[in-house]
Amino acid sequence: MATDKGVSILKPEQVLIVDDERSVREVLSAFLTDMGYTTLPAASAEEALALMGGPEIAVALVDIKLPGIDGLQCLEEIKKLSPQTEVVLMTSYASLETAIDAIRKEAYAYLQKPFESLDEVWVTVRRALEKRSLYRKNQTLVRDLEIRNLDLSAAVQRQKALISAGRAMGGILELQKLLDFFIGVVTEELGVDRASVMLLDRDHDEMWVAASRGLSEEVIRNARLKVGEGIAGWVAREGKPVLVKDLKAEPKTGGWSNPTLSNSFMSAPIVLSIPILLQERVLGVINVTNRRSGAQFYEEDMEFLYSLAGQAAASIERSRHFEDLQKAYESLKTAQNRLVDSERLKAVGQLAAGVAHDFNNLLNGILGRAQLLKARVETIGTSPRELLEELEAIERIAFQGAENVRRIQEFSRIRKDVPSESLDLNDVVATAVKMTRTKWKDECEARGIPIEVEIRPGDIPRTAGETGEICRVICNLIINSVEAMPRGGTLSIATSREGDDLLLEVSDTGIGMSREVRERLFEPFYTTKETGQGLGASIIYGIVARHQGKIEVSSEEGWGTTVRMRLPVITPTDRGSLPPESIPPPGKSGAKVLIIDDGEENRIVFHACVEAMGHRPSSASCGQEGLAILEKEPFDVVVTDFSMPGISGLQVAERVKEIRPEVPVILVSGWAVQRDEPEVRRSGVDFVLQKPCSLADFREAVAKALSSPPGVHRG
């Protein structure tokens, strides 16, 4: 092989020649120098290893047999010091074992001495250099790939951060929380300790710090920046981002760079400032300072922050709209509450006036009757019949007062007991038509007004409800329809089932209603009649609502009216009133009855009634007193008031059942029933009576308690 082939080497490479024979070193050194290499001769391994600390050695030719450290050991040490140096072993004592050992220790080649030709040495060195060159290029490529992978990973991470931040900001409606979250993302992703979000106040053409990291409270509170001033002001005015790589050379800073301004409201020295844009409208500016790591910002950082600011802009605008809506809602709610309070006071005043008028009339009747009765008792010769008539009149007036109280309770919607009697709507319709016959037939015929009544009962199931209340609703609707047909007409009443509801339709061919009347029909105190308080329709509404039903009206002036009442089909669960033929007898005489009531008059009346039944009553003025009596002696029945100082009637019932579970409890309440059936049942109450109640109802409840099985019954 021609020796001029090595002339193509452009850069001399260092070749280390390690051999204890001087002639070998000189020959190889002269030859490789002619080939364009730089040679370093060494007579021993120790001398060669000392040369490894100098210029980088590309190839080492090492004899295996050396004084001191042998060639194989020298190979290992060279690889430790310079892994990229290729080592070629030379030996006059070749063996398979040494060759394998050399390869295991990462020798590039194995040359046998004496050399057949120096070209063999040249080829081996050249190939070793080519391998080394390829290895180094590969390392460079690997490093470049790693850098690109890091860049790609960072880009992917930034993209994930943008997506996550966008989703998170989309769920934050409060502006301050949104800005705090935004500034947190900025400082975390860009690795900065100091950053600020400045929002634009267009009315004053200045910006203020809305959120920040690394700024003092005093600076945040007092900082104001005019649009156009400094980097942040320029960004706000121009709507363009700024990336400052040399603060002193940046013309927008005016050559200003003062380290004492590190806590300024502009997060100085600003090196990255991005406008917060929404459809080319600047909402504010985000400013950041140098990274904690000291690394500078690049265009990729600016693009990331620009994208993040774009997401923040939409969220900021949405948050502002939400806060405006919240303020408008609160303002409207306040105005509405004031209006409701005003209307409520007006309604209470009207109710009080009406109630006072009715009760004054009733009390005047009771007082007058009592005074007449007193005068007649003092007059000799008054017959028992006359006394009985006066007493009956007083009783009748008192019950009228009780009915007025119930009407007020229904109007005020405080009744919450769930009706549970078994109700046949067709039977109730028939009863209501009979009860109003005088109105739609007798009175109308006397005035020459023909009213035709059509009843179309449907095939409907029974439901749960209070027959008396629903009958009252239907009677009221019939009377209203008759009054709406001053020249006569047709009144139609139909029942049917629609899905899970019973439907009652009451239609007339009368004068109809205007839109205003129709919309205000169920308002309390609203009436179009010359007489009346306007409570009838609102009480109807309350009854239907308590039955979990709905009522709606369709009407036009001159075209009649149709009222539709819907009641849900509910399986009746009533265990209440026994049928007349099953009413138990008064029971054995001599039963012990405990009466607990904080009202003295009530105790006197109930005490006398129990005595008249032939039983032995005991009285207590409060729950604690009554329970103390019960613990000392047994009783057959306990009668307790609902509302008392200390403990309530329900608490008394619970304690009675704990002491004597077999003793029935009668609860007497002057309030509207406010608890549902399960709660009353859990308390242990067996019978419920509504005040004021007749003595007959009271006697019947006591008789039932002495002879009926436990359970909740209503009187």
C-alpha cells in the first residue's frame, strides 16, 4: 500500500507509541509523522500514562510486554483516563488468550510483531481514527437529539400547561381569584419570583396592580402607571409584547436600570411584558422579571405567555360580566325584598283590619248574649228553654269565631298537615251541587235567570284528601260561576284522570275575566265584588296547594271561564274517624284521666267534662308537673295541650310512652297542625283535637281512647 495515502488527513491527530524497544518507537514515529500525524513516544506504561494529561490522544499503540506495568494494564488505565482514545496492542508473543483479554478490555486492534508491512500499521491507525470520528459524531448527534427532545418535551409541557390553565380559568368566575390563579401559573411556568398583572382603567388612562407575586402591599396599594410610561405603559398603549434582552440598550427603558427598583410596581427590571388583549382591545399587561435560574427569556417564552394572556383575557371579561350580573341581581333582590316587605305589611294591615272587624262583631254578640242571659237569670220566671236558646246562640257565635281563625290559618299557608282521608271526587262534586242548589236554582229561578247544570263524572280512582275542604273549593267555584252568569247560562262540571292526576273542570258561559283579573285572582284581598274581603280565592288556592295539587284558570272577557283543579292520585292511608255506627260507647266509668294544660279555663272545662262522664280527672298546669304526677300514680288516659311553657305536648307524649306505653295520649292544639303524620306518630300521640272543640268531640275522643287500639286519630 502506497504510503502517500495518509496525505488526506487535514488535522494532525496525536498518536501515542508505547514500546520499550527504542528502534520500534523511532520507526513507528518516523512513519506516522510522514503520514501526517503527531507522535508521542514512551518507553514504559508509566511514562505513557503521564503523557495522558496533556493534549488529547486519538490512538495509542501499546506493546503488551513492558517493564513495570504491562500493556494490558496500561490499556485499562488509558481507557479510564480517556475513554475515547482507541488502543492498539502490539506483541511478539501472540496467543488466543491474550487476544481475547485485549478485546474484553476494549482494545481496538491486535498487531503482531514484527510487522509484515508498515502499511498494516497505517491502515489500523486510520481505521481506529475513523471509528473514533464516527463515535464522536454519534455523540454529537445524541447530544443534539437530547437537546431537541428536551425542547420538544418543554413545548409539550407548555402546551399541557396552557390547556390546564385554560380549563381552570374557565371555571373561575370571581375576578380576583382568577387573577391570583393566573399570576400563579405565570410564576410557576416561567420560574420567576416577581411578576404582576396590571389592569387598565380607561377612565383615568392609567393602570393599577390587580395581582402580583414578590411585590410589597404598600407598592401594590399605591402604584399607578400612566399609559405610555415605561415598558408596561408602552405595551398597554401599543398592544404589542416586549422582550428585553439588554435593559440598558432597550430604547423603551430610556437606558434606565436601577437595582433599587427591584420592588417597584412595574416589577422592574422588566424583561418580558405582554398585553392582555380581547379582540384587539387592551385589558391590561402582564410583567415578569428575570428567571430565578438566571437564564434569559426567549421568543418561545414570549409566545407561551402571549397565549396564556389570551386565555386570561376571555376569562377576565367573563368574570367582569358575572360580577356586573351579580351586582344587578343583588340590587334587584334588594328592591324586590323591599317591595315584598311593603306588600306584606300592607297585607297584614288589611288582614288585621278585616279580622278586627269580624271578631269585634262576634265578641259583641257573645258579650251581648251573655249580658242578656245574666239579666234573665236574675229575673224570676225565665224559662229553661229561653236560657237554652241563648246558650246555643253563644255557642254558635263562638264556633263562627273558630271558623274565622281557620280561614286565617289557611290564608297564611301555615297549615302543613297532609290530608289522608279516602276521598271520592265524584261524590264530593255531587254533594257540592246539592249544597249550592239554593244558589244556582232557587235564587236564580226566583229572579227569572235560567241556569243549567251539567255533570259529567268520569271513571276515576279514589285519592287521599279532606272531603270537607275539597267540597268547600267546589262550592266556591260553583257560586263564582253562577255570579258570573247574570243573564243565565250553562254550568259544566266534569271529572277525569290524566296520568297520575285527577282533573276537575268547572266551566261557565258567563262574562269571563280580563287579563288583570285573571292574573290577580288568587291574590289575598283582591276582589271585584262590592262586598267581601277577597280571601275566598286565596283560601281555595291554599287548600289545593295543601293537597299537593294545582289550580289554573283560562278565561276571556265575554267568553266564559274554565277552572281546572288537579289533584295527585295518592293511596289513602287514613286510620282516622270511626264510622258513626262504630263510635265506641263512653266506656267504663271511674277511669283516671290526667289533664295537662297551661290554660286555667281549659283545665276547668275539661275537668268538669271528664267528671260528667263518670271518670276521675287530675289536672296539671305544665308538662313537668303532669309527668311528675304520672310517675307517682297510674292513669288510663292523658290529655295534653300542644303548646306549653317548658316542654311541648309532643315531648309530653314521648315521655308518657316511655313511662307507661299502654296509656293513650290525646293532643289538643289551638295552633294549625304544623307537623307531618310520621312526626306526630313517633311522639306517641294517639288522638288529635283542634281547639276550639265541642265538648261532644272531647267526650268522643276520651271514649275512643278508652276503647280503641293505639294510633293517630284526628278530631
